[in-house]
Amino acid sequence: MNQHKKGLAFRALHRGPLFVMPNPWDAGSARLLAGLGYKALATTSAGFAWTLGRKDGAVTRAEALANAADIAAAVDLPVSGDLENGYRDAPAHAAETIRLAAEAGLVGGSIEDATGRAEAPIYDFEASVARVEAAAQAAHSLPFPFTFVARAENFLHGRRDLADTIRRLQAYEAAGADVLFAPGLPDLEAIRTVVAAVSKPLNVVLWQKQSPYTVAELAAAGVQRISTGGSLARAALGGLRDAASELLGPGTLSYLDHAMTTAEVHQFMAGRPG
């Protein structure tokens, strides 16, 4: 598919039913996920940062977009980008990041309202709306369909204020966002409340242990898109930790029983899963 067709396909997925969009962290993980049958992928800022030996948030825009371009080029699927907060504060910078994401081959992307500063973690309301409006205008001025996602980050930064989160999401919707996202919502009831308060599709990210809901329950609540954020990368790192600890500790080799064979990996990398 060319970029225009990918943009159309991605937009169509948001018209229902609910779809799951996993987040690969490099071209290889993207090919594996595509080979499993997913219809769209998204980058992960956290997962990519960990491949560089860094914490989430310690990646430059150029590095993130290069990673996104690698992923988009590796698969014949729509790919959306985790574009953090646009990497600078001004609305013009958010808009510029959207345009650069499109140049990298993406057909969607999210901008969050988190500042990256511990002393003031969330942009104030007016600044947040201005940033979303600028990014949405940039997205909708592109020569192909680009799905723009606006993120309200309150719950990820200790601000457990559902009313303010909904106020922000409603304002982002009015400012032109195509999809809305409030990561960290605590439970299914909060998710239902948000779904009822907005008319654009809501994305929910799978992120916590002992998750309080299932995919089926999210679908019943009206969620239209699920992403995995850094959780698949964490699962992969957990597998690496456990295998390496087994080898270093008891010296048993049961980890080999769970590993993919080289032939299986090669099939996915070649785009021909068994």
C-alpha cells in the first residue's frame, strides 16, 4: 500500500469494531507483529528508548522519527507514531512534528499535554488546546489521511482528576483531534465515563499488571482502539531477564523450550510467518 491507501485503511479501522494496535519498538518486532495478523501498528517512545539503554523521554525527535521510519518501511501496514509532546513547547513545534512524522511514512500520530518537567508536568489548559489545534491543522492539511490523536496525561502524572481530563478531551475534540487518549484511567467505570463524554474514538492503552479489564470488556464499554504502549517491550525484556537469570543461577536451560526457532524468526523477518 502507498501512504494514501495506508491512511485510508487506518482511518477505516476507527469506524469499528474495536481493534488492537500493538506497539513494536524496532523493525524486527514490527515484522513479527505484522506476521501475526495485526492490521495497524504504532511506535512506542518507551520501548524505543530502552533499546538505546535510556529511560522513556530521553530520545530526541530526530531519533524517534528515524525509528518510526524504520518501522513504517519494514511493514505494509498503517503505522502511527508516539510523538510524545512534540518535543518542544510551542504549538508551531507540535505542528512541525506532525509534518515530519508524515515525511517519515507515518499515517497517524499522537501529541500529549505533558511537559516533561517535574515541577509543572501538564501544560495549562489554554496552551494545551492551542497545541492540539495547531497539530490537528497540520495533520489535516497533509495530502493524505493522517489520523491525529490528542492525549490528556493527567493520570500518568499523579493528577487523578477525571473532570479535568474530560474537559481537556472535549476541548481537544473541538480543536480537531480525530482520536482521544487518556492513558492511566484507573478502571472500567472511568473509561465508560470518558466514552460517554466524547464523540470521537477513544484509545485505551494496556499498561498495568493485574489489569482490571479484558479486551472484551473494553469493547463492551465502547472503546474503539487498544494500544499496548511499552508493555510488549516490557514483556520481551522480562523474558530476557528470566532466561538470563536461569542460566546464571541454576544453570538449567528451560528457556530454550520457549524460544522461537531460528527458522521461525527468519519466516517473520522475511514476511512469511509459518
